[in-house]
Amino acid sequence: MSEDEKGANVRSASGKRYASMRAHDGGELNAGAAGNAGDAGDGANESASADYERAEEPAGAEANANSRRVKQPMDVSRRSLLVGAGGTAALLCLGALRYAGHNPLVRPPGGQDEERLVSACIRCERCYEACPQHVIVPAHIEDGLLGMRTPALGFDAAWCDFCAKGNGGVPLCVEVCPTEALMLPEGAAAESTVLGLAVIDEAQCLAYRDTGCRYCYDACVDAGYNAIELSDEGANPHPRVIADKCVGCGACESVCVSLTTGSIASGATERAVVVRPLETLREEAWS
């Protein structure tokens, strides 16, 4: 082998060793770079996690603050609701003051002591059911809260005959009352028990319009009280109540036709003859 060929072989071997070393060094460099990159990535991740945790703390605090800010209007709203409800209740109470007492009413036999009746009555409604004439009705709220649903007399279609036909002249309402809210004194009779007093409204009465009406007079005679008399004015006499004889039985009111007579009844809210409680008449006399 010539010297030139030997030199070429030496240079070729050296080149291969140099290339191999370069490849080895390059691998280590790449591994180091990869390791450094991994370390850098881990560091970046740790840094990002720390930054996230640091960023999350204020976010949580801010969320709590926002939550408190959101709840605050609800608390105010609840307080406002309570205040509003209290105010409404107060206004309702003030509006109900006009119903707090009770207006005098025509009461069934034995109920003429208004204070005792209102305090003793338990609103059991037995007297309503027992009345054979069906003239006992419950008092309404317009008559006063204290007396609401206590028994009163309504003479729309019948009158109180003291249970003369239904129980021999002993009022059944008194017999069935469990608390003695309706209670008659010993020896009480229809003629001596004054329930109210009939009052004639001459502006609404048909007889005072010279129609010849005398229903109330005839009913009072039939009831046996003769508490209405007729004036001597020819063909169209006018009725007049004799207060000393009237017991407020309601016979006259039950037959009055003034509310059913065309234009004459216009604007009227009650019949021309109505039984009033004695207490109301006393108040009107004093006013």
C-alpha cells in the first residue's frame, strides 16, 4: 500500500471517530436540553400553579364579597317586607276601628240586655235553627266586630210571635241557648217583652201618598197588639204607631210593600215601616 493510501485511511478513521464523538456529544446535549426543557417546564408549571393560587385567593375573596353584596339586598328586602306587612296590618286595624264596637240591634226574646248577650253568646247558631218563624239572623260585620254573628231579628218575611204556635208561647230560642245569652225573667210574656219599636217613614209610606195602603195596620191587628191606628182622613187614612202598645214584634214590617212599588221605592234602602232597637231611638232622642 502506498503512503498516500495509508494517509487516506488514517484520515478516514479519524473522521469517523470525530463524527462519532460529535454524535455522542450531540446526544448528551440534546438530553441535557430536553432535561433543561423539562425542568423549565416543571418550573413554569409550578410558577403558573403558584400564580393561579395567588390569583384564586383574591378571586375567592372577591366572590365572597360579591356574595355578601348579593345577600345584602335580600336582607333589606326581607326587612322591607316585614315593615310593609306591619304597616298594612296597622292600617287594617285602623280601618277596622269603626267595626270594633257594635250597633244596637233588634234582638230575639231574652236578648234585650245587649252587653250580656254579646259577651255570653258563643255563636253556636242553635237559636237560628230552633226558630219556627225563621226570623233570627246573624249580625253582620257592619253591625260591629264584637257582635258579629250574634242573633238578631230580621222581619223580611215573617215576625216574632213568641212561639205562640210553635211552643205554646215559650220562645224556643231561649230554651235552646246553652249559655243563657238569651234569658227571660220569670213570668215574661209576649205582651210585656219589648223587642223594639216600629217607626214609620212618612216619605216612603204608600198610605201617606193617599194610595189607601193599610197592610201594616191589618197585620198589627191580626197579631193582637193593636199598636197602629189610622187617622180619620176619609178614604185614605194614614197609619200611626202607638208607642205604648208596640212591642216590636215585626208583624207590620213583614207585610210592608213600599220597597216593591215602582218609582215610590226609588232610592229607598229599607221598608217604610221598620222596627228599631230601643237603644237606637234613645240615642236619636238625645242627639
